[in-house]
Amino acid sequence: MNNETQRQGVAIVGTKARGGIHAVIENHIQAGVYDDYKRYLIVSHDDGSLIKRFYVYFAALAALLHLLISGKIAICHLHGSHKGSIYRKALFVFICRLFQCKVIFHLHGSVFARTYDNAGWFYKALVRYVLNNTDSVFVLSQYWANYVGSISNNPDIRVINNFPSPVFEELFATRCFNHDQQVKLLFLGYIGQRKGIYDLVDAVDMLKQQGVSGFSITVGGNGEIEQLKALIDERQLNDYFEVIGWVTGEQKYQLMKESDLLLLPSHNEGLPIAILEAMSAGLAVLSTTVGGIPEAIPNEESGLLIEPGNHQALAHAIAKYINNRELIELAARNSRKRYDVAYSSTANLTVIRDVLDGLLNHELTVFR
């Protein structure tokens, strides 16, 4: 048996830390992206102390080397973002190239462009090394494809839309749009300034001063939980907010089922998995005009978008949904249609598998 026949495995390298990248990796596995290949999952990053993170990273390098030396893998699918992730992935790319292993770099970084534009020459050179020395680059939207194409010479840049677990798709079939009840809004994401949570507090404070009622907001996520609770208490907004911390699994499913609208007023994004989960579940979306979000939510008939950091516009958009319940239902139905066409696992599975098959069968151009 020759080496090419032996090495039909795929190594998936990425973080185990809470957040969207880990969710994407899990969803790819659950959707069957790698079902025709021997799959090896390598954790290269995790939450925890600096010592723990170093240990996880070097253990990942050792695991990759073992797979390469033993001839078990033909492709390495790297999931990365920006800053430290680029430094870590650059060494993975270098090692894979030593063993003539094909590489896919899957870019998720929400602030990747800002970080690159403001960085020094060494970081920029490292980014270009990663982008130019991988066989295919996956990005989350056409916006990111255009940006990556402007800073690299990689000829194979693919838009691979994130897709959530198919479990959320089942909610739309049974969703009931009740216009008589209080509107239930949901925030899911890292609790911090980048996700716009403090803009949301300012917006709700403004709505309170205007006497707007008939809504409640559940906040789920990790991060600056106590700081957020203190601010809500200081502004006397406890009647509007419930902060429940990190959610996952059945709890997230239940929140999606009970809510009417997803709020994500982010300052920077790639294409958030939370928005795609909401679209698949039949929730209306209120977010911002950053990253790939406008491609997913192109008009008011499929959701409302505002400029990031504008809490007045955010308050106005919330009030618009509260005062027009039919708009919530319209946006939910139209965003689900867009999800089915472009963002479902069915829509994206073929693209990813075509790249994997093409790399194994030498149908994609190899360049150096």
C-alpha cells in the first residue's frame, strides 16, 4: 500500500475554548463533513492559565507530528483567527509543508482586518505566510474574501458560510408567533464591549426614559458578567434584563424556542454563529452592519441592521420591532428562507467536501 493511499485522514485543528469557532468545528463534524475520511481532532487552544495554554499548544504540535510521521493524514484543516492564533497556526503550516501535507486555513477572526491593518511588518509577514502557503483559504463571507484577496496571492479563497447545528432548524416548523404576549429578546455572545452589550444597556435605558415597555431581554454568554450586572443595577434596569451567563446545549435550544428576536449589536464580526442559529430557528435578528452580517441580512424584510456603537439607533430599532409584531414574523420567515438557500449544512457541505476531495485527488492547484 503506497503512502498516498494510506494518508486519507484529515486533522482538524482548532480551539476548545467557549465561542463560535469551537461551535463551528462541532457542527462540521455533526453535519458529516468528514464522514468519508479518518478524522483526527487536535485541540490547539483552550481556556485557562498561560501554562495550560502552552501545554495544550505543544501537545497539539506533538499530536500533529505523530500523525504526519506515521502517514495517517493527507489534509490538515486549520481553524484560526487573529493575533496569537496566527502565530500558532504559522508553525502548523510550516510543519505540514515539511511533510507535504495539504492545508486548509479557515479564517474566523472578527477583528482580523483591524489587527492586520494596525500591525507591524513581522505580524503582517506572518499573516501573508499563512495565507500564501495554504492550499485553500476558507472565509465567512464575500466581504472577507475580498479582504483576504487584497493582502495575499492565494488563488483559492472560498466563501464557506458558517452553519449551526441542524437541531435549531426543527424549531421553525413548530414556532408560534403570538402577537399578544411580551416580546422576548435574546442576546447570545461574549459579554463585553466588542459584542455591543453596553450599547444595549444604553438603548434600554433610553427606552425606559421614553416609557417604552412590553419587552424583556435575556443575556447569555461568558465574559464581563458581574460588570454587566452591576451596570444594569446602577441604571435600575433589572425589570428589563435577565443575565444568565454561559449557555449551551439544551439550555440554548430552549432559549431559542422561547424567544422572538436575537439581539447582537456587535462592533466587529466575521459571521456570528448565533445569528445563523437564530435564522435557522425562525427568530428575527437585530444586529449591525459589520463583517458578513449584511450579506445574511440584506434588508428590513429579513432583519434590522444598525451602525455599530449607535445606541440611539439600537433603541429605535428595538422599539420598531416592539410596535410592529408583524415585522418580527416577516423577518423570521424571510431569514429562514435565506438560511435554507445559503447557510444550511446542506448548502455548504458540498462545497467543503469538494475542496477535500480535490486536494486528495490533486485537482486543486498546488502553489508555492
